[in-house]
Amino acid sequence: MIANELELQGTQERIAFFHRIVARIRATATTPEEYRSFSNSYLAEIEKMNAEVIEYLKRHPSEIKPAEAA
């Protein structure tokens, strides 16, 4: 779970990094099966991190505990 703006930024950067990895796999995989085999774990992690970002962004800053604020 994302607890503060610094963690939000880090998660967003990681999502972008994984997007680039998947794009490279997509461009270099020789078959659909190979693509799925190499990309599935990255895509699952992207989905998980996106859900965490959405949950964090649903909260107003006043709802974040002071210990969580960056």
C-alpha cells in the first residue's frame, strides 16, 4: 500500500519502467506464446501497482495520517 507522495512517485516510475520492458518484449518476441510467457508477470505487477496508485489517489491528503505524509 502506498503511504505517501514519495512512494507514489516511486510506484509510478516503476510502472513506467515495467511498461518499457513489456514494450521491448513485445517488439522482440517471435511468437505470441513467447510474448505471453515473458510479459505475463510484468503485466500482472503493473496491474497490481496501478490498483495501489488508484487506492492512494482516492484518499484526500487530509485522510493520510501524519506519519504517512512525506
